[in-house]
Amino acid sequence: MKKLFIFMAAVAMGIGGSAFSYTARDIVGEENYDILKKEGKIQVNRFNDESNTLELLPDTEVSKKVFGGWKELNLTSMTGENLYLLPKNGTSIDDVSVILRAVSRLEGTEYYSNRKKRTEILYKNAYCIKDASDRTKVPDMTEGNADGQVQYCLLDDHSLGKTNYRISYTQTADEVAAEFTNVSSVSYGPVRAVSNGNLVIGAVFIDCGDEYLVYMAEKADFFSLGFLEDKIKKSLLSRLDAIYGCFMKQVGGNK
């Protein structure tokens, strides 16, 4: 009877707050948790994969809501998935919600160029815009709860030029997510590489007590680009670590 009472109390606390909702170890399993604690990241990349599988996707409410429909997008040229473990450093899901919506803070984000073997600025400019086609600069929308909010932004990428994105947000007491979808074409130099709607990038932060489990994924479909294809794949995949690095620094982590 005592065990039942403890269980029911835990359930009640889970309903009323986030204290018992998730542990990272339970979500990813013992083996993957140990890898995350040791290495800091688990990464899976696949190319021309017709299965459309997201094999690292956490089994949580917001993760399934945001990423559950990605299979129907049929973006099979490239899939990248990264899992990270990040100390909370006194922050909350509401703090992360502001970080994910503060698009202007992506400006100046750095990334490591494998081709040039040096660190460079990824986004020369990053700001919210009026709508999908109007690049008039507007303030970041960071007030209140993020759930159901939508912003449009322009990211001026070092390699991929200026691209407009639609960003949709989902938030609960324990999770917050952002999903970027390109609403203008993505170019690699003079070549239009990715058509509208054929690039999606998602991030979800899951409150796991003293740490966040962070899942980031990216899917894209692009034309056969010959000798440029490997370069565009590497460029797109490098964005996951770069964007995560920007978020991580704002939470107070060390890269």
C-alpha cells in the first residue's frame, strides 16, 4: 500500500509539474546515456534513405508532435540527427523558449569549415521578417509561452546565401521545440540547390531534472548536384552543430 501511495504521489506531481516527467537515461536508454555523458553527442547521418526513419527521435510528447509528420514530407536526399546532453545551469524551459525565439542572437554564430580548416562566421545576418516573402525587419517575438507561435526569419548564411524560413514553436511544461522550414530557395553559390519547403531543421529541448536532453534533426531533398553534392551535404549537416552551439552558449554550457 505504501508503494502504491508513493507511485500515486509521483504521478500527481508529474501532472502538476515537471519533477517526475522525464529522465534522460530513461528516454535514450542506459547505453546511449553513457555515450552522451562521455562524448556529449550521438550523431546519425543517412543519404538517399527511402525509409525516412528518425532513429534517435525521443519518445516524448513534443518530439513526436513536431517530428512525427516528417516522414510524410518525403525528403530523402539527406537526413541528419544529433542528440546532446546539456546541463541546465539554473535555466528553465521558459528561458530556453526565449532563446529559441530570439532569432537575432544567431547572428555571428560560428562554425568550423571542413574545406578551409578554420572557424568562420555562419550567419552574417539573422533577424525576423514580416512574412514569407517580405524581408522587412521586425523584432523577435519572445514574450509569453511559445506554443503555437510562428515567426518568419532571414538567415544570411556564409555558404548558402540569404534564405527565408518559417519557424513554428511548440511548448509544454517540460519541452520546447522550434521547427524551421525554408520558404525561399537555398542556393550554393550560383546553383539553386534546395527548393521551397525542401529543407526542415528541428530542435527540441527536454527538461530532465538537472539537464536538458536536446534532439536536433534536419532533412532535405535537393537536385542531383554532381561534384557539388558532397559539399552541400556537408554544409547543411554542419548547421546542426553550429546552431546547437549558439543555443548551448546561451544556456551557459561549454562547447
